[in-house]
Amino acid sequence: HHCYVTVAMHAVEFKQPVFVGDVLSLYAQALRIGRTSLNIQVHVRARRRHDPEQLIDVTQADVVFVAVDDAGKPTPVFQA
């Protein structure tokens, strides 16, 4: 049994603000899958409350996760 912990966030870019009432969509893509880590690129888009047809890129980031076991030690992402 293992879980994933965030160890780094690279290239966080805030392009536009997010307002109360906006609906957010998060899109993720695996950039790299290592033995014990995953590098995921995340894009966040906002659908504006005052104009639901408007979809705006608001944030993106590259996030690194590491698989850890119950003792908190790195463990392989995929186990046979």
C-alpha cells in the first residue's frame, strides 16, 4: 500500500485571477513517470460567472509527486 506526496511545484504560472463564483476545470497530463515519482503538468481554466461561455486559462504548474509506503519511504509507482 502506498500514497503519493507532493515534493515540488515547478513553473507555477498565474495568468489570470479567479473570482468567487467562477467554475474551475483542472486538466492534468503525465509528463514523466519514474520508478518512484510522477511529474504531472496541470492546467486550470475558469468559466466566468458573468459569462459562462468564456473559458480562460488561469494557472498552470508542473508538479512532482513521489510514491511512499506506510513508513514514508519512497516506493515504486507500479508494483508487480
